[in-house]
Amino acid sequence: MNEFEKNMAALQAGPLNRRDWHRLALAAAMSPWLGACAQAQAVASSAEAAQGPRWQTDPFSLGVASGQPQPDSVVLWTRLRITEADAAQMGQSVVVVCDLFADAALRQPVRQWRVQTDAARAHSVHVVANGLQAGRHYWYRFVCGSATSPVGHTRTSPGVNDAVDRLRIALASCQHFEQGYFVAHREMAQRDLDLVLFVGDYIYESTNPQYMLRKHEGGVPKQLDEYRERHAQYKGDADLRACHAAHPWVMTWDDHEVVNDYANDLDRNYTDPQVFLRRRAAAYQAYFEHMPVRLGPDANNASQMRIHDRMAWGRLADLWTLDCRQYRDHQACPDPMRGGGRVVVGCDALADTSRSMLGAAQEQWFTDGLTRSSKRWKLVAQSTQMSSSGVNTPLGRSAFTDGWDGYPQARARLLGSVAQAGLKDVVVLGGDVHMNVAAQLRVQPNDERSPIVASELVTTSITSRGLGEKLLAQIRDSNPDILHARSDERGYTLLDVRPQGISAQFRTTPNPAKADGVLKTQSQFQIQAGVAGVQKA
């Protein structure tokens, strides 16, 4: 009996409590993917897998990955990349065996799973490796016929009530394949980390010949096969594969995983929503097929897929990953000729208190969890910059409608909840804007009469080009809450979370990120436990 069937049996047996209902909902969401995930069974040996296909080319060329660690489980991922040399296998259902070990030498086997996958899921494999010990390191590999994957390293999170003295995170976002090389991933792969936290724009659907160092294959993706090919090209990068194999990842998305500046069911071209949602469904399925995440597209609506989540790191921290795209209201004061974000002045719709960046259900879920959290640190991972970046002009203050400045009432509502609950250890983590930012967060931005209620750290892009210095200087001058903002370098942010405080290093290389690039520390900041706000280290 699989997990979904167990929960259904529990439903028929009698009343369920809130936790049971939550488990049932998650199991239902996973049901279309049970064949490649939840129905994986422990087996005795790899003999069956070894009897599978005799591969002409390596089917594990996209590597391996792990993600979403829990105290007793972690997601293990791979995808068989089948070439023309093995065309006979393309339409076949294939058995893959996943081996888990307690040591890097692979001499201490822990568990093994047999998974069946096929072309309907691009021959991707998701194993929810459960029954594990909390706070432990593990190593894993996949075997299919004559092929064996690279070995990956992962770990489970500590027990939810365990005393933990450290959490090391690499915060990353925005990796346009064409605009640079993934040298940041090369360094991250070599670091001693607990997890990589990726906050959006894993792939880009767009191209810009002006900044091209290497080229996307194919045109702009709109169909499922096209999104699959784009993901596969990114996974073809050796540095990205190494970073996935080295650490578990925790992820959310932004817009370019589908198309630039989409908001809910609307894209920049004002495409008919039903047509756009079919594109979104294709993008979401391809995303799931290439990521170490637990849940795939919804069984009843393929254009919906839950990515927002919450995990604990012992008693040290709660970490939320929020979805700022799927449920948001459309951008305010749109241009009738082209949708998406734009810079506006005097847009009355920004004062509408009903507008939401997260959608009402996700906003309520997040606010409830945040205000009730008993962990030392409340880490909020979302896709963009929350502090205001508007510019003061003779006609009034500008606002970019695709970011949090375009949803100021939702931002005030969220930060107001933090203030009302008396929380001091909330840290908002973001990406999207292609610059490093350290900022104070207030209910009323840039108003010294409004107390600082939270801290913000935004990481620059892995490769994507940043703002020009002239505009950035205007943003800094108009926003005293921003203590640091630099958009001229690429990289990631190294976070060291401890009970007494958080230190952050902006690790960067000059733009563009070259294949032989070397990273340095651009700047360092710290956050003291019990004191809201960022301080220069």
C-alpha cells in the first residue's frame, strides 16, 4: 500500500486531525507522479537494474541532485537523457535502481529503491528516500542497465527539537546561460555547506545577443519538449551539475522558468489566459522533471504546482520558500500595449489593500506560521527584493510594478504582522534584481519614525547582467534603508546562521562571469540575534 492509499484508508476509517488532512493533501498532490516517486520500493540488490538496457551513450549525463531535506527523508533525483544512439529505449518504460549509503566510499549500504520511469515524465526519477536518521550525511547513486550515475552527497535536516549550533547556506539566483559561466556554482560545490537555497530564474526562456557569451539551443520555449530541452542544456553545465551533486537544494522559482514578468494567468503579451496556462503547465511539468522537489503539477489542474514550503533546522531556524508568481494579482497600472512590470508614478491602484503578491491563501498560511514560530531565526526565502527601490522624481516617487513596490499594501501587511507579533529575528532573503543588497525593513519604508522590524539580504545573479551605475546611484540616494547595493558583479551569498547571529558574505566576480573567473568577498554584513536590522561587519 503506497502513501496515498494509506491516507485514503485513514480517511475512510474515521475522523482526521489537521496533520492527517495535511498529509492527505500532499499525497493527493503527488498522485500523478507515484509511478516515478512514491511507489519506489526497497529491493535486495542491483541485479535487476544491471539486466536492463546496454547503453551506447551515458544516460546520466544530466547528473544527480537532492533536495528538500527533512529529519527523516530527502528527495533524490536524476533524469535519463536518452540520445539517438539509444533510440530504441525512448518509448520504453525503464527500471532505475537508487542506492543510498552511509559513507562516501559506498561500503555501508542503507537502502535501495526500484523505480520505473518513462517518456511521459521525460524519464525523470524522484525518490523520496525516507526512514533516514536526522542530521546525517548520506551518499547516493543511480543504476540503470549498464550505466551508473555519478555519486551525489546529501544530508537530512536535524530533528525539529534538536539544539543546533550552525546552518551554512549558499543563496543563489538568476543564472542566464548565455550571459556568463557558472563559476559561482563551482565554488559552492567546493564549500562545506548544509544546503543551497535557490530563489528563482533557474533557466531563462529569453535571449539577448548583446550580452551573449554562449548560446541557447533552440528558440523561445513554449511547449513541453522545448522547456525540457532548455532545462537539459542548463544541466549540461559541469559546474551546475557539481553543485547539485555536492549539496541538497531548497528551491523556489521566479518568472523566467515560464516567461518574463508573468503574473498568475497573464503574460506580457496579454495572451488569452487559457492559452497561457497551457504554456505554464508545460513549464511547470518540465521544472518538476528536472528538480529535486517532492510535488509535481496538480493532478486536477496541470497549470498549478505547489512550490511554497516550510522546513525547520532543529531549534535554530525555520525556513520558508514562498511563491511570488503563481497566485499574485496582476501588475498595477499596466501599459495597454504590453503587460508585465513597468516603472510608474502616481498609480492609484498601488493603494488598494486587497492586492496581494502571494495570494490570500499562501499569505495567510505564511503569516500564521511566521507569527507562531518558536525557532531562533525565521528565514523567509522569496524571489525578489522586498525593501523599496523607488526613485524620488519631480512628479513623485516611482515604483516598479513587478516587484514588492508594486504591492506595497501586501508588504506593509506582512511586515505589520511581524511588528505586531514582536518578532526580532526575521530575515528576508531574495534575488531577481541582479545585485547584492543589504537593507532594513520597516512597515513604512525609509521612514525613520517607523521601527526596523526585519532584515533583508538579496543576492546578486549567478550570471545575469545588472543595472547601470547611474540608475543604481539614484536608487541608493532615494532609499536610506538600503545600506549596500552593487550590481556590477556576479556571484552568490554565503550565509552562516548561528544562535547568536548571522554573517553574510557577498561572494562575487566581475561582470560577466568568465569561465576562469575567481570569486572574492565584495562585502560582509551581520545580523545580531534579538536585534532587527542589518549591520556592516
